[in-house]
Amino acid sequence: MSRTHPAAAAVFLRDSERAAWHDEALWFVRQKRDTATALPEWEALRDAGAALKAHAMGRLAELLETFETHATAAGVVVHWARDAAEHNAVVLDILRSAGATRVAKSKSMLTEECGLNPVLEASGIEVVDTDLGERIVQLAHEPPSHIVLPAIHWKKEEIGALFHRTMGTPAGESSPEALAAAARDHLRDALLHADAAITGANALVAETGGVVVCTNEGNADLGMHSAPLHIVCVGIEKIIATLDDLAVLLRILARSATGQPITAYTTHVAAPRPGARMHVVLVDNGRSARLADPEMRSALHCIRCGACLNSCPIYRRSGGHSYGYVIPGPIGAILAPAVDLKAHHDLAFASTLCGSCGDVCPVRIDIPAQLLAWRGRAAAAGALPAGYAALIRRFGAILADRRRFDRAGRWARQALRLIPSALLTGRWNPWTRASRTLPVVPRESFREWARREGRLK
Amino acid sequence: MNARDTVLSSIRSAAVPPSPAAEQVSHAGGTVDLLEHFFRMLTAVGGRGLVRRANESIVDLVTSLAEDEQGGVVVVPGRVAVAENGAVYVDASDLVARADIVRAEHLVLVVPAAALVPTMHEAVRLMPRGSACGWFLSGPSKTADIEQSLVVGAQGARTLHVIFDAG
């Protein structure tokens, strides 16, 4: 992605009415989360969520082998893939061997990460994304803008026009009920006639060899229990040790994601149904390298609930597409730099470091600390634009020296009072250009006030 | 090295320090009326619940539910009901075909009244060992993908009833 986050966000913010609507839609989801997590044991659940993930990472190789043993014994074929290209090749090979040409796929951020759809389509395989939100963005030839709510940036009138063009719904129809009903017929047809179903996984349970898939629509189940072939595409970090861990995970996941106590469908599937085949593709694609980085390792604990996105004032006001990475928002901003620091260092700065993302994270990933650490690494690697790096160094020198800081403060308070505001808020000032106001300038600093009051020794 | 060995050796060379398993989470589940809590959560997730008394016929109950509904009604036994989220665990071994669980337009889950537990912590322990497939079902199929407007009956069941069998 050539465009930086601030540049893409500026484009998003040009339509201020839409930006405000986007902000409110996500804040509404965040508030539902707040209500749903008002349990006396919520903080204990977060502790358990963090612990079960750290535990699984400490035993990752062993748990994956246990999972493989159980799954294989139950008739599931387990594959391993080092990277995205290998994952795509494995999936393509399974589909080709089965002669499959129509695939119904439920939500999987991993297949987005690996770019699976274009690879299958180039080989003449038709892929229908069957989650309603995912289908909307697929029909519009866009990536999802949110990991749980892929079409959160679409208005119902626009979806109506899209469905009119692609599904033949009546022109001008924009009621969510009517559009969802049309999508039901359209998607059930694709789901019931697919040669193969591809799903992601919310968890792999080592103890049972089971794959856990959570949906509200039931689309993953319609696909996997109808098609003769089911392929699960999953990152290796999704493994957990036991069903007890699964209980914790299921208690925190939907509450954090959408404010529901649990998703409508939570499927635990450990064996193919009689006469059908089931494959699981375990994908590394940079995860084991991340595991070797103690400072950033816990980003792998992410359960993809999206709570940090809904909470983030920057995400809500810049939209998922402005991040230029498959996973947007605060969690994407700490995952992307590990993939390519040069290309994604800007995301570490797409935050006010307000800490809201860390506060809502159900597995207690310290996202703000990692954002800050990535800023340091970006600077150390020389990835920052030259002018920006010089400015940060100047600021650093001033902030590190009390006398220079006091002098700079006095100068700034004077200057901001004396210079006419028309000059201060002109087009040259990137701060006010981005529709921000300047703060009211105080007459004196806190230290000056304290000294005047005789409270400073 | 093949992909499996490469991935596993790469994980092992990361040398992640061992970390203890999660501790049990205690909760106040025992102090509330579980049935009342279950029905409240079931209603919140778009389902409906009732209790069959000893003198009522299950066939009559299901028939009375089915009269209101267009399309097929599928009745399946539930193993466990979870008060905190209105979910019922259904095991695939109790079904003719797995796909019935999502192809049915209307689902009726019949659960023994004694099989009601407070939270998921107790519920997962009652999943049958070695189960090939099973579900926690919480209300009917739904979506909020169009402007966060909740639409019930997205792709799976349009209605979901839970009957507690106290007979």
C-alpha cells in the first residue's frame, strides 16, 4: 500500500457526515460490549483469557501435535503450510483433486491474509463468501473494513443499489429485512450447491482434536454440513489446550465482539460426517517468527473479537480501509509492522495511545505498549520520513531538558497569544488543517503557578 | 524439511517460556434462579422457551408451536442448557443429518429440565467425550451486517424454541 494512513484517513474524512455516521455506528457496538461485559467475574475472565493463551503459546508445538493426532485418528486430513503461497497451493490442490469448482467460504481473516480468493478464481474456481457482510464487500470488489463487521462502512441504500445490480432486488429497496431475505435465498443457493466448503476457525482444541467455528448466520454450518468436502484454514496460534479453555474463550469472544452473550451458532466439529471429507490446513505465515520476539509475542493471543477497533478513536474516524493492511485498527497496527516495517510503520502512529484498546482487550494484550515499541523500532530502522525523524529528535532534546522545556513553554505561550489566530490556523498548519482547533493557551505553566503559590520548593 | 517439520522446529526454536494453565473462574451462578435467567437470556437472543409439565404431551406442544410457523419444523434433543447465554448443546449423534440443524426453518430443542447449568464452564464438561460434532445454539440465525439492524432468520433457522422437559 503506497498511501500512508494519514493520507488515506484524510480522504475518508472529506465526507464529514459519513465519517460521523461511521464513528457512531462503531461506538454503538462498543456500548453493547460494555453492557454485555458487566459481569462480576469479567476481569477474572480476562485474566483467564490471557492465561490460557500464554499457556498455549508456551506449549504450541506440543498442542499442535496433539491436535493433529486426534484429528487424524478421527479421519481428518491435517496439512501444514509455512507461508501464504504454500497455504493457497495446498487448498488449491485439495479442491482440484476433488474436482471442485464451486466453493462456499465462510468468514476467515486468514484466507484474506493469504489472498486465497484471487488464487482460486485464477484457476477457474468460483468462490462465494457466505457471511452477509463479506458477500457485500465481495460483490463490491473490496476487502473487509472490519474483522467482525466487514461491511460496517456501507449504508443500507448503497447495499440496496448493489443488490439491485447483482441480485436483481427491486430498485430503491433498502430495508435491512428485505435485503437480508434476498441474501438468504442467494446465499443458501450457493451454500447448498457448493462442491466444497471453506471455513476459518475461532479455536482448535488440542484435547478433543475439535475445530470451533462461531457464526450468527449459520453460514459456516450450512456449508460444512452440506458440501462433500470441508476445508478449515487456520493460523497455528488459534490452538487452545482444553475444553475448559474453550468455555472461557466463548464467554469473552461474542461479548467483546458484538455484545452478545454467545454467537447463535458455536460449532465443535472433530470428525467428517459419514461419506464426506474434512481437511485442516495449519498455517504459520510469520507466526512462529513473531513467537520468537518476546516484546511483541502476545499479539498472537488475539482472538479477533474486534473490540479494540470499535473502541479506537482513530479507527472509528478513519475507517478500516485507511490502514492498508488486512487487519485494521489497533491490533492490525501491531501485527502489520511485523510483516513489513517499512511499508506499515505509519500504523504504529495511527493511535493517540489513549489506552482504550488495551482496556477492552479480552485477553489483555498490551496494545498501547506494543504500538509505542513499534514506533521505537521504526525510528531505529530508519523507516520514518526524514523530516519527521528530525522533528522527533528536536522534541526529544527539549523534553529531556527541564530548562529548555520551560523556555520553550514560555515562548510558545507568548507566541500563541500574540500571533493572530488567522495566521496560526492557516492552510500551512497541518494540525488545524485536519479540522482540529488549537487549545486555549494558559497564562502560565503548572510549575510557574506552583512557584507563585509558594508550593514549589 | 517438509512444511510440518519446518513449522514445528521454528516454533520450538522460539523457546517461549512455559506459562501455567488458566485458573478456574468462580461465578455467582448458584445464587440466581437458573430457569428464570435462562428464559430471560433466550428471549434476549430471539428464542422462546417453555416448560412441559408431567401431564402435557410433547407432541401436542410441538404441534401447537408448528401451527404458527410456515415451513418445516425440526425437533431435536438438547443435552445441556446454559443459563448465562440461552444456549443449548445439541450433539450431532442425536440427529439424522448434521445439516438439519441449519436447514430447518424452525427448530425445537427439547432439553431435560435437570440439564440446566449456570455457565459455559459447567456446560463444556457435559459435552459427550469423543463427540464427532456438536453445537451450542443460542436463538435463531441472525445478522446485523446491514447498518447494525438486527434481522432474525439470516441463513439458518428463522425461529428457535426450547422446551424444558420436566415430565
